[in-house]
Amino acid sequence: MATEIDKDRAAEFMEEMRVILNHGMAATMIGIGHRVGLFDAMATFDGAGATTHEIAHAAGLDERYAREWLNTMTTAGIVTYDGRTDTYRLPPEHAACTTRAAGLANMASYAQYISLCASVEDELVECFKHGGGVPYTSYDRFHAVMAESSGKRFDALLAKVVLPMVPGIVDQLREGIRVADIGTGQGHAINVMAKAFPSSHFVGIDFSDGALDIGRAEAAEWGLDNAEFVAADAAKLTGDEQYDFITTFDAVHDQAHPQDMVDGIYRSLKPGGYWLCVDIRASSHVGENMDHPMGTFMYAVSCQHCMTVSLAYEGEGLGAMWGVQKAKEIFAAAGFTDVAVKTLDFDPTNNYYICRKPD
């Protein structure tokens, strides 16, 4: 016997689906607008309205494409439209979280992940049917997008806010210690730390030599002689007790074999040394993530990137939402029994794990 349907609830859900579809397409256009500088161009009008031609000229873009983008943003409620003057306006309150000038508050930059993930949809569909995963090589812009979003955080917070969360580490860095950043990507974190603490030596480790070349170029541009970059597999760290301090930034959860990586970090730390692990703030249980401010976004990015990349290399597919419970389990298995979990009020998406190796 067929289940009886609540027609009112079905109608409500149909409307919810329309909202989701509208927002989904708006998000892809927000990412494009960020990439081509449309939000930044609109902000130059300082809250005043402007025509499509004026906005396109300010951004250096084709007017027809700018006009269609503006109409999308208008119907999405991001841009306002004045039919009397045929002008478009980006309210200052909206510019505060959509422009590059907004810094850490710029949410438009994160919209790029949606198109980035969608670019591998055909491969992902095959994975749904047959298992396996989508490799790193399928994501042309992944390192660049990651570097953009994390770079803002490093510039604003790393030296002055994040590192002081680790007991005594700032004084040690000033005196001079040996530091590694594992899974460093384009190495901006290494260079920021090396610039702030010239007496210490910093090593960025990542499997992608192409990404490391960007870090090397930045280090040369900044005149840093205390930063180096090494191409190596984060799951196969071989050095025993050679680092006083190790950092990882959103690097553990997408490893093929995260336990191997954490074991290597433990081996590589000197006794009494600290590992700062910055990773996604979440519970390991979906029922406890229902109110997560970016829960749907993070689970989706996990499925379309973090989890599938791990599976592509015959890994565990841990996923971005591995959560604090699973993290503590992995850390303890490596030998980290002294683990503090810290958070920042203005950063709802990250946990800051302070892990100390016993003396």
C-alpha cells in the first residue's frame, strides 16, 4: 500500500527545492564574479548605482556578460536594481563580505569551490557507481583556490593570533628552532612564519613540486634565507625527532592514510615538541552537525574533493568532516596523549588542536 503524502508538506518542500536550485546557481555566479573582479568593481562606486556599461568598464569586462551576471545577482538579492535609472548597486553591507577588500570576511572567494568540485562531476559519477576516487590531477585550480582562501587567514592571523595559542612557542621561535609545515601546498604559511621569525628555520613539505615552486618563488621575492621546500609524501616522513615544532593546516583529513601521516609527525617531533593541527571544526557524528554553519558545504566539498582524492590513492576516504572524536582517536594512536582543542570565536569552521609529544 502506497504511503499517503502530506500535500501541504510536499508543496513546502517543492518551494524549498526551488530555493536550493536558485541559490546553487547564484553561488556559481558569485564565484565567477569574484574571479573576474565584478564585486570589487562595483565597490568602487561607493554604494551608488551604475549602469551595466559603467560596471563592465570598471571591471574591464564584456558588457553583455556583465549584464547577465548583474541580473543574476539582482534576482538573488545580492545586488539591487533601480528600474527608473536602469542602474545596479552593491550595498556596502554586501560589499563587506563579497569583495577582496573585505579580507577574511570575503565569502565570495569560497564560492569558487562549487565550480571547482563540479568540474569533476563526470568522474565522480563513475566513482559512485564503481568505487575508487578522483585524483588530485583532475583538479586544475585546487592549489590556487586553497592558497587564496588560506592565504588571507595566514596573513591576518598566523603570527599574531594562531601561533600564540601554542604554549611558549612564540618565545622559542624568536630564539631559533627548527619548524616543519606538512602538506604545505604553495608554502605561504612557511613564508609568513619565516618572515615573522628570522632566527628560526622553516621547512615546507608537500608531494607537489609544482606547488612548492610557488612557495620558493615567494621566499626569493621576500628575501628569505630561512625557508626551504621539500617534495615528499606526508605519509612517509622518515626523519626522527628533527623538528621542535610542526604545523599542518587542513592537511590531515584528505590524506590517503592519515594515521601514517600523524605517526610520521609524532616520530619527527623532538620530545616535548608541539604539533599545531588546524582542521575542520565538526563532530564525527552527523547528528551533532545539524547546526554547523557550513555543514552542507563541508560535507559536499568532502565528497567531491577530500574524500574522493583519498580514495583515488587507495586510501581510507576519511573526509573533511572527520570530526573531533576521530581526530583525537588518530592522535592518541600515534602517541599524542596531551591534546588541547581550541577555537576562535570569529572562525566557526576550524579547530586548533595543540598536540604535545611527551618528554
